[in-house]
Amino acid sequence: MSNIRFYDKVVIVTGAGGGLGRAYALEFAKRGAKVVVNDLGGSGSGEGENSRAADSVVDEIKAFGGDAVANYDSVEFGEKIVETAIDNFGRIDIVINNAGFLRDKSFTKMQDNDWDMIFNVHVDGAYKVTKAAWPYMQAQGFGRVIFTTSAAGIYGNFGQANYSAAKSALLGLGKTLAIEGARKNVFSNVIAPIAGSRLTETIWDDEILKATSPEYVVPLVIKLCDENSDENGGVFEVGASWFAKVRTERSKGVAFGVKDQVSAEQVASRWEDICDFEQSEPALDIGSTFVAVGNMVGLDLLAKKDK
Ligand SMILES: NC(=O)c1ccc[n+]([C@@H]2O[C@H](COP(=O)([O-])OP(=O)(O)OC[C@H]3O[C@@H](n4cnc5c(N)ncnc54)[C@H](O)[C@@H]3O)[C@@H](O)[C@H]2O)c1
């Protein structure tokens, strides 16, 4: 097992002024990376801004001889963050899309602003930073991108319609970029962390906060960003030194045949079989959907139309 090093690599960590982002930034710097420490420095619900958050992490990195520069732009202006990387270090290799905040409310009470702010930071922010870094990664034939979803994004959660929808969007973005970037060695993976931070300190006591310290998430991100890692398009749950991969699963399903129109009553009558996972299989890519339905009806849905 060789040591993972990031010499000559430039990393952007968004939202690196505290919590998980700070922990990633410190570890990348310890392993030789040049780090852009981005943080707008707002509150846990996305209000205000302050340059102190990013500055203090840059100071920490410099104190142990590491190389880092601060950036205070909102991720909504991702091109400026990438510009900071290029202006200071001349390249960009790794993007950790981590910045975010919560505006939890039941769907009944949620205002448009709660919805928009969450989409702006999590979805538009990750899109803007990654979009600006993408051409550099493609041109140099190397890139690693991490998207941060949440268990709420994978499973849904009461009071988090905005957050879970936005975090779900990042699953789709990460998986599609994994497909589009693969040929050029630009790999994207998605993580759903569990960490004690200011976002969770209101719900957990000190014992849990300590056991879920952000440092316990860091090894996964470091591994996924290693140039020798071939993991691409994965979704991982991680926290408290627990590391697990998540995938979707498809029941065998029921095919009624396409000769006659099937009624809703017929579907209802086979509901248990449709939802039966006894003979399930992992549903790993879009092709498998076409194969599954094609096998059921005896057609090759992947075959292209004759011109
Ligand atoms: N802590 C958890 O258990 C948990 C669970 C699931 C997902 N997450 C996700 O992990 C990420 C990090 O969360 P954390 O727990 O470390 O929270 P945190 O509040 O400690 O860190 C988030 C950082 O992002 C910064 N930020 C917010 N808006 C920004 C913007 N527009 N531009 C730049 N920076 C901005 C904040 O200033 C803050 O420093 C978030 O995306 C969060 O949704 C966390």
C-alpha cells in the first residue's frame, strides 16, 4: 500500500472554513497539495459573510509549512474560485464540492426563498465550480471531483424537501459527470457524510459529536481523489470511521406483454410481485434499464434504428 500524495496537485475545497471542508483542506495540504480554501463565511442558514473562516484555515495550513490561498467568493461564482487556483497555482486538479447550509422547514411552511437559497448553494454552486474547472481537467487528462450529497438526498427526510431535492440533484450530476469524464481520466464520486459540525450540533450531544468528528470522513475523500484510484461514479455513505457504498436495486418486476393494454386493476393485482425483491438485481446504469425491460418483452432496446 503506497502513501497517497498530492505533490504538484491543486485542490479547491469549497466551504473549507469549518466542519468537513476544513478537515479536507488540512489533510490535502499535509499530503502535499496546494489548496484553495474557499469559504463565504456565512451562518449555518446561509446569511452574512466573513473572510475570517477561510483565513484561519489558510493560517493553520501555513503554520505546518503547507501551501494554501484563501478565496471568499460564494460558490455561486465558481469561476472566480477556479480563477484563484489558476492565478495562484497555475492549474486545478481536484474539486471538493462541499459548501452548503440548511434551511429546514416542513414543506407546508417552506417559502420560495428557502427553496431557492438551498438550490443556489448546493446545486448551482457545485455546478459553477465544476463547470469552470472541467475544461482544465479535460485538457490535462486528469481530474477528481467530489460531490456532497446527504442521506436526506438519497432517502428523503422530514423537514428537508429543499435540501433533499438539491442533494438528490447532486447524485444525478455526479453520476453523469462520471460517465462524461471517464475517457479523460476525470472521475466524479458522490459522498453522503455524517459529521459533527455546526449543522448537526443542535441535534447531537457531545459524545456523538466527538464520535462523528469530520476527520473520520476525510480518508474516503483522500482515497477517491488519489490519481491511482479507479473508482468513478460511486456513491458512498461515510461517518465515524464507517465507509460504505450505496447502489440502487431493481426488483425482477412483472411483464404483462405488450399485445393488449394492461389495466390499472391488473397492475394492482400483481402489486406484491412488482415490489418483490426476492429476485432483485443491482441497477447499475441506464443500459441495465433497457436490458431489463427488453428481456421482459423480447426486444433489444439498445439497438439503434436503421437510418
Ligand atoms: N454534517 C453532516 O452530518 C452532513 C450530513 C450530510 C451532508 N453534509 C454536507 O456536508 C457539507 C459540509 O457540511 P458541514 O457539516 O461541514 O457544515 P459547516 O457549516 O461546518 O460547513 C459548511 C461551510 O460552507 C460554507 N458556505 C456556505 N455557503 C457558502 C457559499 N455560498 N460559498 C462558499 N462557502 C459557503 C460555510 O461558511 C461553512 O464554513 C455540506 O454540503 C452539508 O450539506 C453534512
